[in-house]
Amino acid sequence: MNQPACILLVDDNRMDVELALDAFREAHLSNRIEVAGGGRQALDYLFGAGAYADRSAHPLPDLILLDLKMPGIDGFEVLRQAKTAQLIRRIPVIILTSSHEEGDRAMSYDIGANSYLVKPVSFEGFLAVIRKIEDYWLTLNIAPPLSLGNTGEESHHE
């Protein structure tokens, strides 16, 4: 990869966001981290709407870390829209949630999640998860191209 990957972290819990950002810093990852504090903000970022219209300032992410349980537009809806939009459907989405519920896991994979991880409660646990995400998803994994050219399909979100 020529430049550090851009990661979109979507979580409405400020403490979890800070924990994740601290773990990224501690792991000395050079990735660009963009934070969306909820589902609406995540969709605006992904679709380049409003404040995120400038793609040079707000590039498409190479990886999305997505919480499920958020007020308003939840993670399931963000995942659903991301995986049905031509432009962004190939971006890997890792569900990073507190939910141990089998139904949440099944629905996440049914909608198109690439991975499902339960948030560790300790900083050391979170750091280990962040390092593994970086090792696999940003180093070993060969991501598909975002687009194979114009297919005539237009991307939009509700």
C-alpha cells in the first residue's frame, strides 16, 4: 500500500472511541483514523454528503470499524446501505460491538459484515484486537478493487 490506510471508526460511545484511538496510538499505527459519532454521520462520510463532500479532505476509508447499537441510524442500517451501494460495497466492514447476541452476529453477516468482534473491556485487550486488525486487514489481506469501472449503477443513500 502506497500510503497509510484510512479507517472509519463508527461509534457513538465517546469512551469506546477514546479507547480505540489510544490503542491505535499505542500500537504505533500510521493509519488515518476518521471518527463518525453515529450512523447518520457515518453515512454522510461514506457517501460524501454535506461536510464530507471534499474527498481529498475526507477520503473513502479502506476499512470500517462499526458499532451496532447506536441511537437513530444503527450499525445494521449503516452496514445495509454500505453493502448495497456500488461505490463502497467492497470496503471491508468489521463489526466492533459490545453485543454477544447470536442474532446480532447472524444479522451482521447476513447483511454483509466481513468480521464480527466483541469489544474487549480492558485497554490491553483492545490493543491486542487493534494490532490483529492491522496485521490481518491492513497488511495480509488483499482487498478487492473498490470499482471495476462504471457499471451504470448510481450510489445513493436514504
